[in-house]
Amino acid sequence: MNYREILDQLRSHVANVFHAKNDVRLIYHNLSHTEQVVENAVKIANHYQLSDEDFFIVTAASWFHDLGYFFDCQQHEASGAGLATEFLKEKDVSPEVIDKVNNCILATKMPQSPEGLLEQIVCDADLYHLGSNSFKERNKLMRKEAEAFCDRALDKDEWRLKTIALFKSHHYHTAYCQNLLNAKKAENLAELEHKAVVAQQETALVAVAAEPAESVDLKKDKKKKSDRPERGIETMFRITSTNHQRLSDMADNKAHIMISTNSIILSVILSILLRKLEDNPHLIIPTLILLVICVVTMVFSILATRPSIPEGVFTPEDINNKKVNLLFFGNFYRMSLPDYEGGMIKMMEDRDFLYGSLIKDLYSQGVVLGRKYRLLRIAYNVFMFGIVISVVAFILASFLVTL
């Protein structure tokens, strides 16, 4: 049986259903989500090198697993299995294969209960995003879809607690996904739990406030914080730090070029040219000029890459006054782990301290970059003009000898 051809027809059929029904409430369980699940299933299936028939089963189940939302939201798995059965029968697919496709679809019902590798692959592909970088975005879409179906706004904190419960009850079934996704899934869960704790603390502060005005001020402060573009700020810091690192790497490469080039020239001068100065005294001055130029260029190039390390210690007063940047190793490498850990915890709990440290880190990187490129500019200028002067000196020396 030509499974590839059936899959092509199946893909077009599912896409046509999504476009024809076009339920605007399906913000998460839409064609884009289905295509991502199929992509995940293909990735996992390729890892396990499934046969053509098994590959067809997991791919077909992935295409149909959420199609039932258009017909029965409460029992969409069973509805999707029925739609798959109807389509596959028309394509003369064997009943055994159809049963396996249906079982894979039904296994995605929460709580998931897959039996066998094929069902495990489809289940892991369906919740693949829990252990990926796209979790935050996908979770927001899921909440918007839930709000659209229940026609009311859902409390963000309650939704977060439900998501945490989902994380704790869920586990990946295939060894491939466990190795690939568990670490990131744990990071996502830790971030959710941290936000939940912060939200509880802020709620407690509002509840404890004695005066109504104070309560209003706390709510305003909370709203002000939530209105800040957290992701945009973090992206700005990340991109700027990355750009600084690239510029630093470029500076080091430029310095390495200067050091290597002048090392070769010095080797030639010391090993060959100096021996011939007795027979060619007219070349002494040009040779000395070239020698000095190479040495000066190398000195400035080395200075550009020469590391400068601070004392590596900080005091409790520095932490309390928010004067130390704990993001730079030079400020803590001589401190004990408990002291550094305590300082980091205080920094992470204080928004102003944290962002202040990031600002200091970027500024320090910029100062270092400015020093590197200033020294490199001197090295390149010395080398450029010096080479010209040396060549002119050699030409004049040779010309004067011939006179």
C-alpha cells in the first residue's frame, strides 16, 4: 500500500476541514498546532526508525488527534478517531491499521495512558511543547482559547496553578523525549512555581494592608510592574550582551592577526636579516625601524588582549548597598560559595538590584571593549604607517648605495 500517497491526501483533507470550519475560538487547537504535533511525531518516529506502516500510523493519528474539536469539544478524541476511521476506510486501509490509528488518538486523552511505542510517540508529540522554549507562548494561547470557550476571563494565577498541576501529573513516555525534554520541562515548571510564589506574596501584602489607600497603592504598584515589558527588557539585555561578546571576539581575532604577523616578521629579521647587516651596513637603520615597529605593534596587540582581574571579593555592605556586580566573575572568584549564593539570592529577589547588576555588566563590557579597540587602533596605525616607513627606508638605503 502506498502510505506516502495516502498521507498526502490525508494532509490536504485535514487542512480543508480546518479551513472550512474555521472556528475562531480555536486559538490553540488549530491547524498550526496540528502541524507542530505532526512535526514532533515525525521527529520522534525517525529516531526510532519505524517501519513504513508504523510511521503512517503515528503520522495519521497526529493529523486527526484534534480534528474532533469541530464536532464534540468534550469528547474530541473519540470524534477524531471516528473521522479518521471514515477517511481511512475510503482509502482501503486495513482494519488493523485503522484500529492502531484510533488507539493512538484515544491515548492522547488526559490523563494520557498510552500502550506501546506508537501510542507513546503520539502522546509525547502532543505535549512536546511542555519541554520546549515555546511553552510560554503556547500556554498563553491555551488560556485564551479556554476563555473563548467559557466566554469569560480566567484568573491568571488560577490558570498558573492548574498548569503546574498538569506539569506534575505529566511525564514523557518515550526515552527519546525524556532525554531531550525533561531538563527544559523542569526549567519551565520551576519558573511557573516561582511566579506562583511571587503572586501569593503580593496577594498577601495587599490583604494585610490596613489602610484602603495603601491597598490601592499596592495594587497600582503590582499593575505597574506587570505593565512593564519584562520580555522586551530581557531580550534587550541578552542581545546587547551577545553583541558585546561578538565584538570582543572580533577584537581578540584582530589582535591575534597582528601578533602572528609581527611574530613572523620578527623571526625573519632575527634569523636572517641581522646576520647580513655586517655585509650590508646600509640596511641597519631600515632594519632597526622595522624591528621597532614590529615590537611596538606586538606590545599594543598583547595589551589589547591582556586580561585585567579585580580582587574577586565583596562585602555584605556591598550587597546591602547594591554596589557589587555578581554577574562578573572578577567580583566573586575569591569568595566562598555560601557568601556568593546568599548575594545572588538577594539580587534575584530585588528587581532593582538585578537590573542594576545587568546594567553594570553591560557598562563594564563596553569599557573593556573601548580599551581593546583603542589599543588595537594604535597597533594597526603603528603597523600600517610603520610598514610604509620601513619600505621607504629600505628603498632609500638601497638607492643611496648604488649612487
